[in-house]
Amino acid sequence: MTPLAATDVVDAAARIAGVVHRTPIQRSRLLDERCGAEVLLKCEHLQKVGAFKARGAANALALTDPAATHRGVACHSSGNHGQAVAWAARAAGVPAWVVMPEGSSAVKLTAVAGYGAEVIRCGPDLASRSEVLARVVDRTGATEIHPYDDPAVIAGAGTAALELIEEAPDLEMLLVPVGGGGLASGTTLAAGGRVVWGAEPAGADDAARALRARRLVDASPPNTIADGLRATLSERTFAMISAGVERIATVTDDEIRVAMRFMWERTKQLIEPSAAVPVAVGLRGDLAGRRVGIILTGGNVDLDALQW
Amino acid sequence: MTPLAATDVVDAAARIAGVVHRTPIQRSRLLDERCGAEVLLKCEHLQKVGAFKARGAANALALTDPAATHRGVACHSSGNHGQAVAWAARAAGVPAWVVMPEGSSAVKLTAVAGYGAEVIRCGPDLASRSEVLARVVDRTGATEIHPYDDPAVIAGAGTAALELIEEAPDLEMLLVPVGGGGLASGTTLAAGGRVVWGAEPAGADDAARALRARRLVDASPPNTIADGLRATLSERTFAMISAGVERIATVTDDEIRVAMRFMWERTKQLIEPSAAVPVAVGLRGDLAGRRVGIILTGGNVDLDALQW
């Protein structure tokens, strides 16, 4: 396998231009004050499907084997990736199947179905997800799109940082949340030598521990409100993060809640808990004196389940 | 008294430029679909203090008698106007007193005090507010800034529509929420002959009833979640609205809740109930076929009290 390079992100950007939004960059004077830093916010909560995941799904779909594209795409996901695959398939006019575990929120089930995908339920564990997805792929001939362990998805995710740097080339540093590590991996490709940090919930800190141990570690069962960051690194994302991410900062769920509420109340931007994770790192003071780009990864919140 | 004219809004815009934000205009494809209309959203929830009220307060403060300016400004308000006056005073380097009734939310008390104003508590009824404010003005020599029954506040409020029209001259229509009527009055001045509609909660519909009766009507006690729209028209705003507003549409609190939730979930913009009132008019279909500018008046929500 040829390793991914910066040109893959540039190619992905050209491929998905006009399909995904070029999202705005926002500033907040108060956030800068509280962080003691200059913080540029890349607004992927304003992206198609309300999350940066649209970028990877669109790029991966565009890169499926042309002979197979018409048979559609499939994935398992309880979150934003499922919506992204459903949306990208509709945009391309091909069918999609999304395997969603029991316990997925009604809002997300409805959203995926609303994009025209067929929702297939499975058990809550990863084994059940994989097994049900394998059957779907077998039956339909659909191409699986993995949420992060896929070069096309990683390159697509990197286009958010690419756009940010194009508009703010004097950024010194990029800070992104880490779940399965696809966004962090893509960001290292786009960073052009800038420092890249990851931000992770303390209750799902396998990446931080892996970076310290210099090997993949067993993930404890995740326990965090940042529902988009419960996945664990793959060999591929671990290798890319090891090579390109300087540090992974962890924050508690309380810090995440405070950061999310700060963003809602002060910037009026409805971001999801996962997107608040890097903001929490800033509010704690870890970015002092820097000029940093943060990717606000998504804005999909179940308002019925909201608890401060 | 010389009646206000469009030039007063143009003058106000020049006066407050650089003090208030020139807020962005947003679009939502889904909102357009649901409304069957082209809707341009003027984002005053991203304004200083999170509400268009910053415009009127800044203009009024700039127009106080120069001999009295240093003695500061005062108002009574349980809401955004109090924050706006406190903020404008701090920006001008003069003191401010804000009379706030019992029952004002802790969030709003903290915000007003946070801008450096002195908060003075009063009873919940209008008589107590007026009496306490009169004593403050007597004692301090501060200039009162009324939330809407003031030519400078009205002209300042009109600058939101002015900016919107400058960037989108092909708008056919403007739609704004109506409480005391200051924003609607200012908008008629800026509209340049375009149709202006107001939007009002059914539980605080004195303006709609006044327009039908062709005279000010007794307001029943307001009963609506749109806490920014509980005030009633003055002679001045009634006259201006009668002359320049074609229709005032009313919506129920349920319609307001649905519209607010739509905006939160779909546009990720945290707007307050009052700002959702014109959106509700659109979602009901009343704007079909039009190209309309809606002013999203504010984004100050008490998240602790949030109930869908």
C-alpha cells in the first residue's frame, strides 16, 4: 500500500468541491480571551449532514470501483458517518445501506432514513455490527465505506484542515478531536509542517495511551458524553498519528460540558459534545500564546436527551 | 416632533459602524424548501450582546446630550435591552444603571452586571419598574434609554434591515418579530418601499389587534415563551407600524417551539424563542413564493430553563 500524502488531500478537495460545503471560519473574541490564544474555528457543524464526515464519505464514494458504484454503498454506524454515507449516496444517485445498533437515537435513525438509505438494525456489540454489515455487502454487492480506516475517508477528512490553512496560512497549529483517528490522520497530511494536536475524552483515551505506549492498546469500554469519539484507533490511523501528532490532550466530561455550553451561550453555535473536546483543551489554557485552528467537527445533538 | 425618515437610519448606521457587528446573512436550503420561499436570515443573534438591541442602544447613547453623556445611561429591562444598554455604556466609558424586576433570570442578571452596569432590583410590575427607574435617573442624572419608544432606538434598530437590503437589494419583503414595535418601526424606515410584515406570538398579540382595530388596544397579560415580545406598542410605534406594516401574522407557542427547534437542529444556530416567531410564519407557508428577509433578532436563551 502506498502511504497517503498531502497530494491525496488536495486531490480529494478537488473531487468533492461543489458537493460538500466550503464551511466558514469563525472567531470569538471571548474565546480568544479565555484561551489566551488566537483561535480560528472551522465550522464543520455547518457542513452537509452537520458534520465533517460528509467529506470522507463523498471522497470515498467518488473513488469506489466504477463497475461497482451503481450497486451502492454500505456502512455500520450509530452516528454521523451513517448520515454522511446515506447523504453521499443520495447525492450520487446510488443506494445505501446503514447498519445501526439497537439503542441508536430516534433522531439519527430518522435522519439516515430521511436521506433515503435503508436502515438495518443490529445488536449493540461490534461483532453483531460487522456480521450484519458483511451479510448486507454479500447480498447487495454494495461497497463498504469504513468510518475511518480507509485512505479515501482519511484524505477526505483532511480537506477541512486544507481549507482552513488556505484561508489562514499563518496558523501555527491545528487541534482536532480523536475518535477512530481518521480526522487526525487526514489533518497531519494537510498540515504542511504545522504542529498537530489531538483532543480526546478522558473516558475514551485509547489514542493518548497508545501514543504514550508507542503501540495500540486495549481500549476500555468508552465512557463519555462525546458520542462521536468512542471508536478506537486502527493500525493505519495509529501509524499516521504516531508520525504526525505531537500530543493528545485529554479532558473530562465535565470540561466537555462546560466548553459546549460556552460555545452555545457565547457563540450561539450548536456544536455537539465531540466538537467541544478541543475547545475544552483551549479553555483549560493548554493553547496559551498560540495561533490555533480548531475543527468544530459536528453539530448533531439529541436535544431530547440534553442534560447539563 | 419631526417624524423619523430613512435618512435617520442611514445616519445611525454611520454612527454605530465599528461599534456593533455587521452581522452575516445566512441561507438554509431546507428552510427554503419548507417555506416554499427564498429566505435570507440576518443573524442578529451573532450581534454584540447576542441581540439586535445593541444597535438601538449604541445609537441612543451616541445621541445623548453631550453635556449629560458622562453621567451615564439607565433603563429598566428584564431582557436584551438591559444588556445592550450596559454594553453600550461600557463601550462608551460611561456608567449604566439597569433596573431589573424580581424574577429576572440569573443568566441575565449576571450578564448585565458582567458588562459593568449597576443592577437595581424592583418589583415585577411595570409601575414599580418605572418608579424605581425615575428615582435612579433623579439621583444620578443618567439619561434614560427606552427599549423602543425612542427615535434614536428605532433608527438604530432599522440599521439591521438596512444592511440586509444593501447586500440583497432584490428582496421583496422583510419580516420581523413585534414586541414593543421598535424593530418593526425602524424596519419600515429602511425598507425602501418593500413590503414589511410583523410576526407576533398569539399570546402577546396587541399589535395584530391594534392594526385591525386601527387604534391601540388594551393588552391582555402576555402569555408566551417568546420573552422578548411581551411588551406593547406605544403611540409612536403604533403610528409607524400602521403606516408601514402590511400585516402582522400571529403564531402559537407550539409553532414557535417547532420553529426554534428546526433552527437549532437544522441550521445549528441557537436562536431565542422571539427570533423563531417569524420563522414559524414561514414554516406555516405564509411566505410561499416570496423572496424574504427575516431578522433573527437574538440568541439569548436560558439553557437551564429549556423545555421543548
